[in-house]
Amino acid sequence: MTTGNLSGDGLSQKAPKRVVIIGGSCAGLFTGIVLARMGHNVDIIEVATSSARYGTAAGIGLAGHVQSFLKQYDRLAETPFALPSECFNVLDENLETIRQTLLGYSLTSWDALYYRLRANFDGLVSPYYPQPPAREATDGQSTFHPGVRALRVQDAGESVLIQTHNVGTGESQDIHADYVVVADGGNSTIRQQLEPALERRDAGYMVWRGTVPAPKVSRALLDKLSNTSAFYAVPGQKSYVVMYTIPGEHGALSDDKKVVNLVWYHWPTGVSREEILTGVDGHCHRTTLPKGHMRPDVWVAQVEVAKKLMHPDIAQLVANIEQPFASTISSIMSTKAFHFGEKLFLVGDALAQVQPNIGLGTNVAAKAALTLRDVFSGQLSAKEFEITVLGEGREVNEKAIALGDSFMAV
């Protein structure tokens, strides 16, 4: 075991080390790929009981840091998985473009990115990528463990102790690692342990999301979304919609298979947030009601709101969503990015869950993974990592809050 101190020349002369990453979504996978390619042996533990993940009806923008990550680490670069979004158009109440901003990045679905990262991390075979890339001789071991919940972490001197629970068998196990990366999401159990006094910054309004197959979208609206993203302020309301096209089932990119992703920011009307977040099984979720859990009466009422307030083409888009989901709008920022000396690091939403209004949460996660690489190679200190990633998260979050408040503040 090492002392865990990354100061000086980093780990370049001391690899491989055992790194355990808590959380197997995009932030954990970004980091796992980076560290495994450096020669470290990486285990990702993920509470979801299966590697199979179904589309979350969420689109993801591949902005600068994600593009940089993919350019350096994606061994499937010859296989396209995103649609271009050359500009961002602001539409008026008649859906005419009144302002245009160049974007220059592309859009994909959460599931298409997840399966691509899995193919690169541990060679997962999926309908998205039936032929994952081969490992190279310099790669460290990389293993994904579904169905494992991290309960608590502890500084064990020369290592970090992780107390885990196997969701399937009910067994408990203590795991020792040279380094731990915490990437267990916006409701991070480990962050709560490390910084119990942190509080969410709640915007009060909600976002309703879903996808509609392109053939079910009006031709006029579909034309306006060709290679673009669009913004529509609901007339006379504290409410707005963002729309764009993303890959369809199993990452399909053809015109007849792609889908339109709709993101509708709106204050709760008629029902409380608690009622919206209570699914068909009666369980009230903390921040997000997942796809497939929404009560039919809640969604029917929301569709009626859309019909009353929106342009008919967008109202019809809302009505055609078959599996909507809803989330509260909030953010939570860690005050520290590393703990236990320099043996435990936070990335992704566990570090900085930013408001989603400008769609850069995944970009922040990619930045953290790339910056952590520089710590492990000795180019940055842990403190410099902390300053960089917390600064990035705060800057993005303040911009997202400002955009949301400009349209939603009451």
C-alpha cells in the first residue's frame, strides 16, 4: 500500500494502484477510463443491479470537455453516436426564429453515451456497440460491479476502507483501496457522510421531460430542429421549453429513428411537487420521478396545461410523450474535492450538481475526470484539482441559475 500522497511526481512511477470508483454513471465511467488507461486497476461499484440501462428520455450535449475526453479516449471514434447542433435558435410565439447563437457541438442520448463509455471501460457488449474495442497492453484492469451499494468510507491510514452492501445477496463486505473516487450522483450518500451540513439550493420550479419519435412530430417543427436546438418561452408565463433531436433506440441516427427531446421548465400548477414526484407505486421520490413511474392523472393534467398555454405544435409534442419524467430544479456544491489526505476525490454530481438549465452537467463531469488525470500524473496537486473543479462547477451553476431566473423568477 502507498501513503496515498499524490504530491510531487504523482503515480507515474508507482502504478498500478487499486482505485475504487463509487458510482457507475457517466462521471464514474469518465474517470474510470482515464485512470485505467494510465495503467491503474479500477473497480467501479454501482448500486443498480444490472449493467443494462434503459433510456432515461434525457439528451446530453457533447460540449468542449466531453469532446476533449472523447478525442483522447474514445476507441469507437469511427462509429458516430450524436447529432449535430450547430446553433441555438430562440423562437417567438409563432415559432419564428428571432435570435440565433452558434453552438458548434453535438447532442446524444444519456444511454448512447453510457453504453459507449462502458464499451471503452470494460468492453461491455450491447445493442449500441456489439463490437467493443479491444484492451491494450498498457491498460490497467477495469471491472464493473453492479448491485453494490457503498454505505460509508473511512480513512484507514495507507488505504481507504469502503463499507459495502450487496443489493442482491444482502451480504456486507469491507473493501480496501489505495484511492477512492466518489461519483454516486446528486444525492450522494458518501458526500452526505463527508459534508453533512451541505444544503441544496432549490429553485422551486420543475422540469418535465420526454422524447417523441420524429415521425410523430409536425414537419414544420421538425424542420426548425434540423441541426439546431430551439428555445421557446411560453407566452405570458414563467415557463419555457428547450427542444432538440437525439438518437433513437439503440443509438439510431436515421431520420425515421431519431427522437425529439423536450425539456419543459414550469412551476407546479394544480398539484404540489410532492404529488408530482409520487409515482404509480405510491413512493415519493426525492428529486426525480423516473420514466415509467408517473401517475396517468398527473400527466393528463399537465398535457392540458400545455394545450392551454403553448403553440399547438409544441402542445402536441408534449401530448405525444409516452413516458414522461419530472425533476425538481436544484443544485448542491461540495466545499471540498478531496478528503483523507489525498486518497479520496469527488467528481460529477457528487462534487457539483449544477442546475440543468444550460445543459453542462456532463461537461463539468468530464472536466473533473481530465483534471484528476493530471493529479495522478503529478502535473497538478490535489489542492489545484480542488480549485479547478470547484471553480468550474460554481461558474456553470451560477450561469444556469441566472438563465433560469431570467425566465422563471416570480
